[in-house]
Amino acid sequence: MPHATDLNATIDEVLRGDKDSFRKIIRDFSLFLRSFIAAHVHQMDVVDDLAQDVFIAAFRNLHEFRRDEDFGAWLRGIARNKVYEYFRNSSRRHKAMERFHEEVSRLIESKFEEVVSNDRSESIEVLLQCIGRLPDRMRRVVRSGLDGHKPVELAGELGTTVGAVYRLQYRANHLLRTCMQKALE
């Protein structure tokens, strides 16, 4: 950590318009800030993103920093708010994806039951052919859903996010629906 006099001189340089001087602050506080964030968030890519957001917010609000206060504590306060915001947004996204998955599952299930009741053997054969035409990742998503596996498990196997699995599932369902309609007409 820099001495208070050096830090104040750097802050003065930044406030006078020397934006490159802010790199000194980033260099001096980066490890400290990332360590603080990593204590709350355990994904390093998220830690890096949040640290970047904190430094951007600090740069934009540097004129509000009171020189008699601890700069590290000021950064931690910004970081705390960014971490809370991240968790709030993550929770909302997760709940929205769950609702989306349930809705898609209900739609597909009702369409599937409708198709099966019309002509079970022909429809199942067509469905299997359509599934066979899907790209490999989409076939795996469909198979995983039919086997009752959770999207989190499949995301781990595919090395992707749960959101990406839901998007693949949505696209696969759309392609299957289109394929089935064409084949049964």
C-alpha cells in the first residue's frame, strides 16, 4: 500500500486529468481488492469482473473520496456494494431461468403428449429421427432432459453455463418442433 502522501499526490494527478496515474492506484490496491472480493465470491472470472467494476466506480467517484479517510476502506465499501449487487442479480437471473425452464418443459410436454396421442408409433419414430439430426450438444441436452438430469450437471459436463444449457434446450425444442411438423404433414 502506498504512503498517504504518495496516494494523495496520485489522486491529485488523476483529478487534474492525468487518467494514466490511476494505474498506480490499481497496481497498489489490486491484490488487496481482489482478495477482499474473493473472500465472498469464489469464481475467479467474477472476482476479476467485480474488481474491474470497483476500480471503474472508484475512478468515476474519486472526487468524493475524503483525504482524511482510509482509501482501502473506501474501496472495500464500493466492493461490498458491487458484491451485493452481483448476488442480487445472480439470484434474479437464476429464478428467471428456472421459470423459463419450467414453462418450456410444460409447453414441450403438452405438445409431446398431443403428438403421441395422435399417432404414437409414427410420431415417436419421427421424433427419434429428428433428435438424431440435431447437433451433438443439442442431442445431449435433449437426452439429459429425457433422463431427468439437472441442467447444472449437464453444464458441468459440457463445460458451459446453466444459461447456455437452457438456450441450447430452447433451440433444440424449436428445431424438434419444426422437424416434427414438417415430417408429419
